[in-house]
Amino acid sequence: MPKQKTHKGIAKKVTVRPGGSTKIGKPGANHKTGKKPTSFNRDHRKGSVLSGADTNRYKKALRG
């Protein structure tokens, strides 16, 4: 049986923390931020944590 390959698109966007939770960036903060509210830009500097169900799906895709 062939090896399971790592999903490279997810691997570039997601960080698995030592405790097992998954960190991902928030969308909409890369460009065209001048017209967006400052509070939006501040809030989107930090990433967010995926829900439990999404974490399980992403970890399955990252197994390699």
C-alpha cells in the first residue's frame, strides 16, 4: 500500500501546537487593509484556533 502524502496546501497554512490544538491565520488581513477599520486589522494580527472537528480533519490531511 502506498504511503499517505502530506497535504502541502494545509501544511503551509496551519501550525499544530505542542498541546495538540491547531492554529490558523484569519482571512482578510493580507492586502487592501487601508480601507478596513483599525480594529479589524488589530484583531486579525493574531491567528485563531480551529474547532475540534476541523482539527481532526486537518490532522488527518497532515499525516504523512
